[in-house]
Amino acid sequence: LRHAVERDELRLFYQPKIDLGTGRVIGMEALVRWNHPEKGMISPGQFIPQAEETSLILHLGEWVLHTACQQASAWHKMGVPPLRMAVNISAMQFYRIDLAEMVAQLLDHYQLPASLLELEITESIIMDDVDSAIETMKKLTSMGIKLSIDDFGTGYSSLSYLKRFPISTLKIDRSFINDITVNEQDAAIALSIISMARHLGIEVIAEGVENQDQLSFLQQHHCQYGQGYLFNR
């Protein structure tokens, strides 16, 4: 893993985010994979935890941000209709470096409009140090960058903090979407998030949409956006 970046073994894949009302692609999420010379394509679940235990996640995360911004800029310059590029941010990136400064440099370098970049942050990250998190988030949003809370509902955040976070999107974790049509508890949680987001004026996106029944349920209950294997891997 230490040499994966240097040896050009990492790959980014871009999973579309879909407007569930129109079927239109409205953005992408950058997903990293490791194309290992002996083991083949390795999913992030197998190497990101190791990277997060060390400072390797800083090097890896910087590569992902650079590559995603470069690709988003290329599409933008080709005249592709505006697609917001979402990139996951680790806790170490969020707290150990001046994230806002690094992102500002990347946007300038690749001539990428800030409105075309979205950073995804998990609940657990922002709850580690709420005041510091809010300060960093405000720096980013003042530049025009969108922020989303990833895997919403799986952490332990207090809902009272939600109104203090300058976020644009809540992402419903795939664990609630898997059995949304057969498990009343999963359905209730998902519907609560959809309703809450709507009343707070926040976008909501369902992760891990894999079959037509899930899609129909989400459309019926006015979930705005979705992503998953049903649409595109």
C-alpha cells in the first residue's frame, strides 16, 4: 500500500448519482480501488482501514482528491453538463491538515468551479470535535463547496447539532436501504430521514439502491436522489 500510489496502482471509479424523479445523472461519487499486480482489483473495505491506522490515508486521500478534481475539470472543459463530483474525506484529512487551503489550491490548479465539488464526511468525524468541525465546514462552504453527511443514521450524532452543520445533503446508509421494502424499522428510519431533510431544506440521497422494489419505494416517498448498482456500478 505504501508504494501503490507511486506505482500507479490506484484507480478511481465514478458511480453516478441519479435524480429519482427524472432519471437524470446529477453527479458522481469517486470510489477508489487498488489494482494490485498479484491480487487484482481490491475494494477499499480491504485497505482503507489499514491506511486510516497510519498516516498513509493522508497520502492516499490527497491522491484521490487530485485525481477526482482533475477528472471533474476535464469533463467541465469538454462541455459536459454540470456534474458535482463527491469525494470522501477521512478523519485524519479533516483534522490533521488545512483541508480548506488544500482544496482551494486544487480548485485553482485545475480551474474547477467550487460548485462542482462535494466533500462527504461521516457523522463520527464531525462529532469527534464539533466546534472544530463546524469551523472547517464553514471555511469550505464559504468557498462554494457542498458538504454531505455520509452513512447518515449509523453514527451517534445529536439531531440538535444538525441545524448547526452547514451541509447540503444527507446520505441514507445502504444498511437501511437493503431491506427497506420488507423491514418496517429500516423503512421507518429511511422515511424519517427523508422527511427531516425535506423540512430542513437539505437534499437526501439513498445509497446502495440495487433493485426495482427499492427504487419504487423511494420514489413513492419522494426521496430526491439515489445511487447504486441498479443504475450503474
